[in-house]
Amino acid sequence: MEDRGCQTKEVELWWEKGKGLKNVYLWTFAKTLSVLNISMGTSEEDAQQRQAAMEEALDTVAKFNLVLVMEWLAYAPDHTRDVLGFQNMTTMTERIRPHINDVSRNDGQEQNQLGSAGISKASWTPESYLSKEQYKIMSEHLALDEILTDAARRMFLERIVCDDMSENNFLT
């Protein structure tokens, strides 16, 4: 995690203050703000609410001509060039620290030519950083985001592998 000037330095306190962070990807891509209040309960109504929000979010993400996975940008230059028409794709492999102009990267990981295989030094595993209790809390709060992220990763992989977007070429 990077210090971006936040006054609260402890993850547990920061997460508690950030009530709007629960399933943030889901409510970003679903059209309704009611997903902020979706219960992770076990009732049929809770399950139907989650399903409806996930359907909306997946439909929205699927409409994008370009779906990218930050950890796999090194695999995306050709696809990005094809979809957007950009010619210079060198920045797709440069690692940056967003929003921190005065802190340059100096960890030997400035360039990523290996895609996901090259991010090990620049990554951390939440289980080793968070307490068991906080990991459990965040896992529950982000469970639907994990599902949506996995689906978006699948879309990304299908789109960079398939020659065209016809349904016959999609992986099954």
C-alpha cells in the first residue's frame, strides 16, 4: 500500500471510515446506487438483489470495447492498439505511482515486460499484511467485487486471444 497523504494510517481504521468501499467495483458498474446497501445475508431476497446487481455490472462491463486488467497490461498493447488506434504503447509496461508526482519509482520494477509474471516484487499479499480479522472483514465486504473482477479478467483474456469478437471464437 502506498501513502497518498491520508491522515489515517491504520488499515482497520481507514476501512471502517470508508463505508463506500464495500463492493466498489460492483456499484461503479451497476446503474443503481442501491448496491451500496446490498446485504450479504442468506435470504432469497438478498441473493436476488446480489444477482440483479451483478447482472447489471456484468452487462455494463461487457459493453466496453476495451477491458483491461492492470496487472496484465504488458499483454494488452496489441489489443489496445487494435481497439483504440493508439500507436505508441510503451507506457503500457511502465509502472507508475498514480497521484504522487514527487515520488519516483526506484525499485528495479520500473518496466514490466513479463506481464503478471513480473509483478511479484511490486505486489503484496493481503493475508500477510492484514490481521486475520481485518482480512475476513474485507473479504466479505469485497466478495462481489472479486466475482466481477474475475469475470472482467476472463473478458480481457478472451479478447486478447480471439481473432475477432464473434461468439464462436470465445473460450468456453
